[in-house]
Amino acid sequence: MSLDPNQSPVNPARMHQPDQSMVDLIFEYVNGRIGLPEAPIDGLEDRDAMRIAMEGMIGSAPKDPAYVMDIYENAMSETILSADSPRFFGFIPAAPTKASLLFDMVVSAASLQGCSWFEAAGAVLAENQALRAMSDIAGMPQSAGGTFVSGGSAGNLSALVVARDTARRKRAEQGLPLYPLSVVVSDQAHSSIKNALNIVDMQAVVVPTGDSGRLTSQALRSALTEINTANVVAIIATAGTTNAGIIDDLAAAAEIAREHDWWFHIDGAYGGAGLLDPRKRDLYTGVELCDSIVMDPHKWWFAPFDSAALIYRDPYLAKSVHTQDASYLDVIHDTDSEVLNPSDLAYHLTRRARGMALWFSMAVNGLDAYRDAVMAGNDMARYAADSITKTDNLELILEPDLSVVLFRRESWTAMDYDNWAEDLLQRQIAFVTSTQWQGETVGRLVFLHPGTTTDMVDQVLATLI
């Protein structure tokens, strides 16, 4: 290819040149956002107006960063619900610490990845320290280890792949059939469990939990008498169901798993952080016996999206399943078979160092601060539950294990709950969502942000009278 001598050569690295004005622009926005005393709920702006404003944003020519940021701030951002608002009581909220948000910027600015010790020793060590702290809180042995994945769904899937392949190896040694395989789950298990079982080609043996919503010893043993357990290879229990915050009988699930030599997995994506509350610790008896557990830092461990901790009792079982071999990867696989790379422990390969924001925040704030923040969420749920019980036209459905509160409003239909939620959002009082319990539409409040106040809860409950 020849260049026209009359034309200035194009700089192909122009996107990678420092632009101080753009740095200042972004930092000004970030500083303002992080400095807000209370994040707004947002989520109200017109989507059609947003689409019109964004039309033609991407083309062959560059656009002024200030113009693009203006489109984001004034046309886009307010259509996005702020899960980090202390008034966000729907789904499962988020409340990343200031330290974790700031260090996530460091991770992005340095383009830190965390695939292996060869490429990212410092990042791997930091993440492993955070995983060790979480493992110790759960009472898991020193042999435990894991990695950070994108979320609970990815964690559950990766753990079930290890459960399946570990079972297949054992069954092959015993001359047992490798297909079909089944897994015992509660009818309150997270939707990602069903999806993961479908992906790994294992069937769900669903145990009904009745009015309590809890997977108990009695429910488990009763269900197992009615099925052929020859193909069962694992039990999944939940430490804090997403819908109602219920903690299953983990000790009973562990006991049955040990009796049958089944894999025992715990989905603690939301509720695993409840281990930090000493008043709730007895509810988690048996967690230390699991073969794998998922806990999401981007939920109740106060880290930014997207981060889930996947921890194995024996991470070398995961390494034997998930390690990817290729000629270009030989360099990252140390000749020492004891080395555990993050890329060996889940179905990922390339990954950002998504656990470092948690590590930085844990180091800066100390674990006592995490304990106090989790306890605050449970306290707020207790306050809401007590207030509901004292209100004539409201009924508390379950005593909360953790920070989720389910209730019914007398004579309300599904449409009434929807209208109520819409009104609260329009007035920016709170973001709430309804849910289903035993086939009935009911109200649901989730408390996670330690900045939520009783006044905020009172404002919501006052609209139900």
C-alpha cells in the first residue's frame, strides 16, 4: 500500500492517546456520582425520547466526548434504575462501598485481568485473600479455594459441571451408568439452577417445601423414599432464597449428601453474607460441610457488578474439570500441579480481576464494618416485619430469616400491587416489586443498603394503609 505524499498520515493509535480533557470530564462525573449523599432511584425517563437522543451516536467520525457524556447523563442514565439507592427495595439491591467503586476504576484503568499466576500474580493473590476471608467466615477448611465469576448463575453452572464430572468419574470406577444423572433441589431454588441443570444435562428432583418454603430434613427424606436415588449425584441447598430470604436446613442436606456420597452445593448468592451476622449464624449450621458454595459480592458483600465468589472444598477437583489446554496456554500452566489459576476453576478463561474491588474494600474497611452493614439490613427487615404485623390491613407471610419481607395487603389483586409499585416509583419514594408466594401475588421488600432508614420504610408502608 502506498501513501499519498500530499496527505498527512493517519495515526492508527489515535484512540489510545491521552486526552486530559476527557479524563477530567469523566472524573468530574464520577466524583459527583460517588459524592451523592443518597443515590436517586431514577428509572423514570421516557425510553422513546432516549432512543431519539441516541440516534446516530455511532458512525465513522468521532464525536465530542462532552456531547456523548451529555447524552448519557441527560437521556440515558435516568432510564436506568439505581440498584445502589437506599430506597431500592425490589429484586436484590446492590450497595457497593465507596472504596470498592473507586478501586474498580483502578482495575479498569490498568486493564487488569486475572487469568493466571503467570500473567497476574498480584491480582490472583489479592483475590485469593478475599476468597480466604469468605471461606473462613463460612468455616470451610484451609484446603478450600476458588475464583470470582460474573454472577451466581455462572457460579452455580461451574460448580454443577464439577459435581457432574466428579460423579461420572466415580461411577465409571464402580461400573455404574453415566447417564442419566439427577440432582435434588428445593422448589424454592433459584431459576439459574434449573437453567444450569439443563445445560449440564442433569435432571432436577424437586422437593416440595410447603408453607415454610424451607428445605428440611423431613421434606428431603420423605421425597427420597418416593424416588429412585440410583441416578442422584448431588443436593443443592439455598442459604437465603432470592424470593423470600429463607435458609434451608443445610446440616440435613449435608448429612444426606454424606450418606449417599453425593456432591453438596450451596447457593448463597444473596444470603451467604448473612453469615456475618452473629445472631443468624446458627441458621447456617452445615455450611462448612459443602463441596461448593456461591456468594455474590455484588449483592450483600457490597462490591460493584459483576462479581460472584465460587468456592470449592477441594478446588483441585474443579481444576481437573475446568482447565483448558492449548498450545498457546502451555506457558500459564506451571509444571507444578499444585498451582491453581483462576481460569482453571470455572468455565471461563479470559476474565477481569473482578474480585479485587472486594479485596480493596475489605482491607480498607475491615470485616467488622461488613458485619455491621449486614446486621443493619436484617434489622431493617425486622423493623418492617414488626410494622406490618401491627397494621390492620397487612399480613406478614413469613417471619424473615434474613432481609427479605413478604406480606399481603388485604383484598389486593396483582394489579393493585403493580399500581402501588408504579406510584412509589413515580414519586421516587422507593422501588418495589411484587412476587408470587404459593400461587398468590404478594408484596415483597428487600433491605440491603445500610443507608436505608426507618423513615424510608415508614414512607412505603404508609402508602399501604
